[in-house]
Amino acid sequence: GDSVTQMEGPVTLSEEAFLTINCTYTATGYPSLFWYVQYPGEGLQLLLKATKADDKGSNKGFEATYRKETTSFHLEKGSVQVSDSAVYFCALTGNTPLVFGKGTRLSVIA
Amino acid sequence: NAGVTQTPKFQVLKTGQSMTLQCAQDMNHNSMYWYRQDPGMGLRLIYYSASEGTTDKGEVPNGYNVSRLNKREFSLRLESAAPSQTSVYFCASRRERGGNRYTDTQYFGPGTRLTVL
């Protein structure tokens, strides 16, 4: 079945550092890809999405590009802030409900 | 705009007790979902309802039942709680039918933290 694999955390970065969280997927057909973020004590909220190959999703300085050839959707941000500390989930959907990766916890220190 | 609401926010049960987790959405969405979140496991789908009157099992349905009461409400019931059901439970909804199952955003509630002793 469909699955998502993302890098294990936790990831600890200093403020203004560059962030990459890797995500690869296995799916039949042409899924849509998502990044969700979960701040402490809250539910998940959509960060960005891409619905077809070569699409780039972006929001709040985060970006991810849908790479069909490498089945990847890596999350990047050029300069992280303390307020970006959260758990990030990569997910996909096609003919099925959302399938999530296990999440990557990011801690940004000042 | 409330979005997806869940009650209660916290609950402690003893083994063998029963309870129902409530979820409601005010976005006129057709599909609703129940997930559980456990450390290191991500979110796993328990049950979902693609439309009013239909429900389907997800990845981890054992020990749970659901009811799609109407278009707005989707409840999750634990008939005889077990310590293995200690988790954070999230309800979600998505537009679909008339929308696009591939691209529509899924919206999440704030979660219910359940502890079974």
C-alpha cells in the first residue's frame, strides 16, 4: 500500500540555520503530497501541498518540490526561527485517506 | 468559524470502562476521519466516513466503533477501554464529493488526550 518515509528526529538547529527534512513516498498512481505541522499541544495544520509532479508548495518561508523521478518531497527553509519548533509530518493522498509519515520533531534554539 | 471541534480534551478511564469521543465540523465537509497519535508512530487511521451513512475501517480499527450521526458529527466509541488505547485522538474532515479527493485539504481538530489505567 501507499507509504511515507521521513527522516527520524529529533532535529536541533540554531536560529537562522538552514533546514531540510527528507521525505520519500511509495504510491500507486499520482498522489498529492502534503506537509503538516503540529505545534506543542495543538492539532495538525496544513503547512503546504503540491498536487502534481514538479509543483512547488510554499508557505511561511518553507518550500517543498514534488519530485516524481525520486519519489521525494523534501521540506526546506532557508533560515529557521525559534517559533518553527514543532513536529512536521509528510503525508500523501490518492484514492485513499491521508497516509502520514512518523513525524520529525524540530527544535530551534536561540 | 470553529472548524473541527472535539470533546473532551482530556479523559482518564479505568480498564474496561467505555466512553465516546465526540467530533463535529461546521465546514459542510463530506468525509470525516478518526486517527490516533502515538510516540514514534505518526498518525494512524482508525475509521473514516466518506459520506453520511457510510463508515470504513482504517489501519487500526480493533477495539473501536464509530457512528456518523449526521453530516456534521462523527463519534468514536471505546466499548471496553484497554491500556493499549492510551493515546491522543484526532478527528479530521475533508470536503471531497464535489471537491477533489486528491487535492482537498484535510482539517484537524485539537485532539483528545486519553489515558487508560
